[in-house]
Amino acid sequence: MWQIAKFCAIFFVSIWLGTAAKADQEYPFVADPAATQQTFEGWGMSLAWYGNTIFPGKGVISDWAHWNSYMETLYSPQELGFNIVRYNIGGGENPAFQYLFANNAAFPNMNYMIQGFANSAGVYDWTADQGQVLMMKKAKELGANIFEAFSNSPPYFWLKSGSVTGAKRPDPKDPTSSGDYDNLLDEHYDDFANYLATVVKYFHDVEGIDFRTLDPLNEPSPETMYWLYPQDYPTGKVQEGCHFNINHQIKMLNATYAALKAKGVSTQVSASDDTGIDYTIASYNGYDQLTRSMAVSQINTHSYIDGNRQNLRALAARDGKRLWMSEFGTNDKGLNGAIEFAKNIRNDIKDLGAQAWIIWQPDWGLLDFTGVDQVSYRKQFYAMKQYSHFIRPGYQILTNTDWGTITAYDPKSGNLVFVTLNVGSNSAWINGDITAFGKSESVAHVYVTDANNSMAAMPDLPIVNGHVRYNVGNHSITTVVISTQPKKGDAL
């Protein structure tokens, strides 16, 4: 990072969709520190079976020194700078089934089973799931400050199918079996809620990790029909999953809320972590008023499937709920994958108003292990870094006059960020008016990811009469960093 003496850095994130624009058309916008949209809480990832994937000596990482270095790549402020951890409270798996273990011919080096902490007799083993637990502790050591727990499936011994991979497939010849995709046995909702709350309390009391939120659901909508036993084994990846219809979601959310209160922890309930925007809207609108007002404190959505982001944003604002984009990933390779990835960041932060943006896992597009301790970084990694390295927790997302520009501002330091995404086939000029921020340094610092560069530092840009004007190439992501003087009353 550059040294800042008298002035502090300003960052903007701008995304330009110039598919129909003329070459070198100019796009002006005004950045105004008074135009606050939402306060951004940060970036992160879900751990889940990734703790197994990178556990030293088990496959892709040889020892703890390489493991520590790799964790720094994810959570150090000098790298991606993640600060949010989503921890998966596992359900284990029936020993009679081998679907989640590391003997799937299609995925020979993977272990998708998340060890549960309790057995059917209610005996807890807190030495379980060390892959995730050690990742979470290291992330905290590196600066992670927000922790969320979530469940993909209840423990297998409380399920109708006896497997965390999902409910048994309905028999098309038996009409009484159709549509029964919910897998948790009716008599075990309170048991499951108590299990989750017990894990949360243990980490608070013993490990010093406070989960701010807990979501007992993950992609619960039965319409998606993902979680059907035994999924597509052995030809594809198999993982935990459990559907909940709306009535069962309500039952589960209220049971979880009550269990957390009974344990005396401050952890709040989030929901519903549906696959796409409109599924989350349908789930939230399906909850009764008491569940929305009392049980649910935070709305979580995945954005694998587009939808009416403004509608979900309005629901969260109406009910005073924190709103997260809690999971997204794409395995598309190359620059095209990076551009699509960045476009989703733009849509979720600007249109949805997400206060946090969280990837699924790094091997879903950001990087590959090409051998033991050998990491190959994809363009998506640098696309992620163009945002996460510069837009930091606590920054305010500002509205502006340009459709494509996300403006992030830290009123305490004066930091403000532009990252321009050009998905079009032509170059364009961007002209940012920063006069509302007062004094600034005479130059802006620039970083570019495109076909030939991977977050490469470019020559500084002059700032002339409170404007920064720069050209963005086709299919590129450009971050512009400016140092300005914080307003009086805002500085530390």
C-alpha cells in the first residue's frame, strides 16, 4: 500500500456495460459523500468441506507453513482481504452410506462430509471438524471480525432418508409420495434447533468466537429439487442438503430463535439463503408477520439466479433487516468468467444493496491447485481483488449519476474507490467528478485486470479541477484510487 501523509485514499467502483456504445464514448458521473446508500460490512467465504480440501497432508497442501501462507492469501488485508467467515455446522453422515466420503470416482481427492459434533445419543465430540475450525481460528487471527454459522442439513439420524444428501426421491408411480421433499422428521425440529444453538454457545464460551448470526437453512425451496437422496452419485459431486417448505421454514426459524434465547447467546437468526433472488423473496414473503419481525434479523440470499433485486432490497429496508449476498460462485474460466463474476458483484452491491458479498469457495473460479502446494490464480481471483482489496469494511456505498458506477467512501479516512468494469467490445472514457470531496492529491493510482494484466499497477492519472478522467479498455476491470482530505468532523 502507498504511504498517505496529509491526505487519505478515496476509492470508486464503476462498472460499464458498453455493449451498444460507440468507441471511446464518455461516461461522466458525480461522486457525493452525502449520497449514502448502505454501509458495507465486507467480503468473505463459506468454509464447509474446504476445510477438508486444504487440510495439511490430506491432498493439495503439504504442511502447516503452506497452509498458513494460503490462508493469508484469502484473509490478509494485503491480499484478498476477506473479513467474514461462514461456518457450516455439519450433520455428519450415516456410516452405512459412502456418498460424501473421499472414494467418489468422479472426485477422488475430495471429502465432502462435514463432521457433526453430536451423535444420536446426544453425546458431543468437540474435537470433530478440525479442518473448518482451524480455518476459522486462523481467519480470526488474520483479522476476520464477522462470523456466521449455517446448516446445509440436520444430522443424519433425525432425517427421513437417514442421509444428509437429501430426501428420498418421490415414487412417480405412487401419488402419495410426490412433493415430499422435506427431510427433517417432524418430531426433531426442536432437537435440531437445540443442536445448532449448543454449537453456537460452545464456540462462544470455549473458542472465543461469537457467531453474529445463524441460518438453519440453505437453499431450502423445494421447487429447486436439489436435495434428493442420493443426488447424482457417483457421477457428480454429492453434498449435504435439506429442503424446507414455507411452513417448515417458519417452524425451523422460530425454533432456532427460541433455542438461541434459551442458551443465553446474542446470536441472531438469518434466512433464507435461497439459491436466487426471487426464491428468497418468495420465502420471506411467505413468513408470517411474527416470524419476520421477531425471529429473522438478517436476510440472506444467494445470487446464482437473477431476480428482482430492487424488490428484495425494498423488503429489507421496509422491515429494517440487514441484507447480505451470502453465496455466489462461478466456475467459468478465463477473462469472460472474471467479467461475469464482477458483473454479479456490481448487481448485488448497487442494485440489491447488499451489505456483504461472500463467495462460495475459492476453487469455484478464483484459483486451482495444479499440484501439491501449487496454486494457479485465475482472472477471477484478480477480479475479486480489484474490489475486496480496496473497498474495505465500514465503507459507505454511495449513489451516483452513472448506472455502472459503485462508489465506496470511508468518511473517517477520506478513502473513496472507483473500479470500472467494461464488458463491452469497445473502450470508453470515464469522467469522475470528485469536487464534493474537497482537496485531493494531484494524481490517482490505477490498477487493471484485462486479457494482458492481472491487477497490474498502471501509470498514475492526473486529477484536474476535481475530475479524474481515464480510458478503460474492452473487457477490463480498472480500479482507481485517489487520496483526499477527510471532511472536518469525520476524521479520527
